[in-house]
Amino acid sequence: MQIEPQAFDRVLSSMCTEPHPDAREAAERFLATNPGDPGTYPTVTALEDEAIAMLGELTGLEEPAGYIASGGTEANIQAVRIARERAETRTPNVIIPESGHFSFRKAADVLGVDLRIVPTDETYRADLEAVRSCVDEQTALVVGVAGTTEYGRVDPIPELGEIAESVDAMFHVDAAWGGFVLPFTDDEWHFGHAAVDTMTIDPHKMGQAAVPAGGLLARSDDVLDVLAVDTPYLESTSQATLTGTRSGAGVASAVAAMETLWPEGYRNQYVRSQRNAEWLADALEKRGYDVVEPTLPLVAADVPQSTFDALRAKGWRISRTATGELRVVCMPHVTREMLASFIADLDRLEMRASVPVTSDD
Amino acid sequence: MQIEPQAFDRVLSSMCTEPHPDAREAAERFLATNPGDPGTYPTVTALEDEAIAMLGELTGLEEPAGYIASGGTEANIQAVRIARERAETRTPNVIIPESGHFSFRKAADVLGVDLRIVPTDETYRADLEAVRSCVDEQTALVVGVAGTTEYGRVDPIPELGEIAESVDAMFHVDAAWGGFVLPFTDDEWHFGHAAVDTMTIDPHKMGQAAVPAGGLLARSDDVLDVLAVDTPYLESTSQATLTGTRSGAGVASAVAAMETLWPEGYRNQYVRSQRNAEWLADALEKRGYDVVEPTLPLVAADVPQSTFDALRAKGWRISRTATGELRVVCMPHVTREMLASFIADLDRLEMRASVPVTSDD
């Protein structure tokens, strides 16, 4: 019997999505290539240059450097690694807001740096005063998040960049999820807005590419130099990636998605996703739940644990914030119909059929 | 214009290959899944358990633990990380033979451990006396290679395991490339042959799965415990992988390849590849080149740099050992016809058309 992957029609928890058809087609075509070996697979290496050029265009980066990583975790680890190598101290510390992704804890563990976690303010963004009082001469890196995993918030990026500069630290922006929707908002988040050194921006999240296609960008080529390891028996001279063999499918898929969707396709998707998030937030609020307003297409609400468990038992793929709130990510595959069906299930569970559910996406 | 990946018909340098048709089909089907998020994608998580069980069967591991990694580099980094975490010293060292893959240098750099590189003997295998005199109380890990990248040699695994045990160090076997052919040889290389703690064995190399499908195996589940990082907002409790989001395509593809090919398909492929390697070695020897005998399907020979460059200019994807020898990896896509055509090009270049080229695969 052939095992099938489950469909996406009940997935509300993932920051990945169904790849765009063009992205899927490119991934399938480049399945048997390895950008980790440019001497053997030059075509996919050329495609990777194109991917980085397009990511540069998205993020206001004039001479983009970087590579397509396995995902945001690798990109974040590499940003911390760059900062550690460039720091002039043997006891470097890294500052992240508590809204930072858990991959920074993994990075700190792997790389042996001291992770200093600072609180967020009442808007769920990095508390600038807390960051200011936390940095010191041993600070190698300050991290800002542009689209947090739990609430989709964007930290005050220009201000964080100034704080990093004030102590001669590097500045990294984690836009792994947010990077492909933020160009259509008023947020200040990218290389053009602040003195950003490195950035994580994942085509395989809101970029609608196939996994694995994370993105690590750097202000300039020389930022990546500290990562280079010599590569005998490859007809290239060095390798700056964390992994060795890499997926050509991810690279080709990222290029195909961006060629098709940037900018209008992404703009239209952002508008749809954001409207869906607002619809869901409204529906949840009407039912009496405390809702964290979706400033990007991500909704959190204080649905009780028993209700959460019952929704999961009905097949909904949902997840929670660290403080236990229901968390729904309005990815491209999440339609208004799905959300209406989700709310209908919630109503049945809570036996509150009084509020009508509409479906008009 | 649609960019196409180059064909495999001139690729002699890669340790990856065209995926088996069943592996390709499974990869395409599971392209939009993420085993890094088991709460959302439970089907691919079940497939990953199956992949590890099958890798256990291949490697004499009764209660297999591990996961499908992005590739051998990640698996090797993780093995070094496990050893560092378990070592009772703050200045751990790791012993590798000079034939070890460059990913161990990357691991040492990332993880801040002292890498001690010991020479190989006249058979290109780890020199046991050198290893014995190099280990000490700070040794966290001894590495043996089962199928070296340059010459396809298998280190004396049981003896290396004993040396590791004598200083209470962990023992890792890098069988990234060799693991899928060694079951059909007389070599002693796996968990059943020695006190191996961790192993790298990559389905996307000789296992004929699609990239990215590396393999990290561990003697038991508890070996992986030191890698675990808490995972808020995923409905699973912790994550032992180096990357976060991972490719379900790689996982599904590894299972499909092993279900189809283990053991008879792999045995037949090994016999074909080994015969091809011996044919090539013989052809090169007849032409007066010094050849390193292929004990596994990998041939090295001292072809001059100018000839090497001319062959690359003719489109052959070939690479060199650290000392400059031509290196040809007889992967499943490498046919006798390809090798005959390669030798014919070599003859034309060297203007030595006197030795007849036969093609009888």
C-alpha cells in the first residue's frame, strides 16, 4: 500500500506551505543536483546566484551575498557563527529578544556563545531599553526579528541596528517567515532601512518554494569569508555553508517561485493572507477569546487547552505559543473556507452555534 | 528559456547519483512535507522511523536510533557535537585519520574542539600506532572511515573501536559513501563488528535516494539526548537535529530506495560498479598511469594536470585528490560505456590510440 502525505486542508500550524506549481516543477527537474559541488553541477550554481540576486532585490541589498540554506535554523546558526568568528573576544555574547526563534538557543549551544535573552514590550516587540542595558563590549551580535514565530511582530530594526553599532557588534535580522510579506507593509525591516549585516529570509516559507530553501544573506561577500573551509576533491576552492551536499531542488524551486511571484504574486497573496488573518481574529474575538491582533498574517488567541486538544483530535494541525495560546499561521494554502470550517468545528465544540459563520473568500 | 540541469552522462566526480525511479517518485510525492515538525506532518515522521529501522538492518544495529540528515556533513558535525557534550573535559580533542572528510574540519571549527589528524599507512588506512599515540584523557571521539572519499578505503574499524574504548572516548564511523556497498564485501565496518557509538551513512549517495537524505545513526536513543533543544510552537517536545525544517522528500525517497533495492538491488549495483572500477583501473594502468587499486568502486590515478584540464574542457566532470590524482567515483549512473568514452577521450588527448578500447558492459 502506498503511503500518502496528508493533505494541507487542515494544516494551520506550519510556516511552510504547498509550493507554487512553478516551484514544484523546478524542484522536480533539479532533484538530482547538488549546489554543494559547483564543479560538478555548474547549472544549479548559476541558479543559486540568481536566487541571491533576487533576494537582494527583495531586501534592499545592493550587492547581495549569501546562499540557499537548508532553512532558517541553518541561516541563524551561520549568522551567529559569523559574529563569533569576527568578535575580538573569547567570551562573546549574543542578544536576542524573547520572541526570537528557538534556533538561536541551538546556535548558542552548538557554537558555545552566551545567549542573553531580553524581554519584549507590551506590543510583543524587543524592548529597546532592555537591549541597551544588556549589550556590552563582549556583545558579538544583536538579533532583531522581522515577523516573530509566535505573534508575527516586527522588532524596531533601525533602533536595534544603532544599538548594535554603538558596541561594535554585528546586527542580524531574522526575517525567515516575514521576509516575503514585509515588502508590502509599512514596516522598516531590511538592509535598506538599517545597518544590517546578515539576514535570514526563507523562500520555502512565505516565498512558496519547496523545502529545503532557506536563505542566508550578507551585506557583502567578505562577511562570509570567516565561514570558508577548504574543499579538497571538489573542483571549487572553499565552502561557506554549514551543510556539504545541498539540495538543487530547493535552489531551483526558489528561483522559479520568485520569478513567477515577485512582486505582484506575493503582494496579492499577502493581501489574501492578511484579510484571512483579520477575519479569523474577528471571528475568535466575537466568540469571547482574547486575541493578539494580527499585524502580519498570524493569529494567536487564548483558546482553552481542552478545546485545543479537541480540535487537534478532529484533525486540525494547530500549535501553541510558549504561553499556551492557539496559534494559526495564515500561509498561502490556508483559505477562507478552511478557516470557516475551523471556526464551525470550534463552535460545535463550544456549543455556541449562535454566531453565524460566513464563507466569502 | 527554461534552464535544464546538465545530464549525468559525463559526471564522474560526484558521490551523489541519479535517484532510483522509485526514490524520485517518493521524493516528488513528499515534496511539501517537513519531518522537522512531527506534530504537523505525522506521516513523514512515521516514514523516518522506517528509514532508521532499515538503516539499522543494513548496519547490524539492533535498536537503531538516529535521523535522516541533510547529508554526511550534518551527520558528522552532530557526531562530534554528541562527543563534545558527553566528554568530561572542557578541552576535548577528536582524532581523525588524514583520509577523513573535510566536514570534520568544519565540525571542529564550528564546535570549538581540537582536531588531531593522524597519518594513514601505505594502504591508505588509519595508522593504528599513530592513533594509539595520539589519544589521551581529553579525547572525546575517535573517527574511523569506512569508504574514504579519496581512495575508498576502509579503516581497521574493530581496532579503532578498541583504542577509543581504552581512553573512554566515543567512536564514530563515517560510512557516508561506503555504507550501502560494504554489506557485500568482507570488510568489518559496522555496529555488529565493533563498539561503534555513532555512524554516518547516506541514502543519497550509494543508497540511490534523492538529495537531501543523509543518515545519522546512534547505538541507542540516549546517545542523542545531549542534542535535544526544546521546541515551543511545535507540537513535539524537543528537536535533536542540527537543522530545523527538513526535507520530507529526502526521507520518503530514502525509504522507497531501500524498500526497492535492499538487499539484492544494492548487491547487483555494487557488483556492476566494482567491475566498472576494476575495468577503469586496468585501462589506466595499461596506459602507464600509476593507479590506486579500487578496493571499493572508486579509482584514483596520477593523470597529469594538463590532461586533467583537457578532459574537464571536454565536459567530463572529474575531480582530484588532495595530492592531485584524478579521482573517478563509479556511482550507479556511471556505465561501462561512459568509462569507455572517457578512456577514448583520454587516448585522443594523449595521442595513444594504440591500446584498443572495448565496451562490453
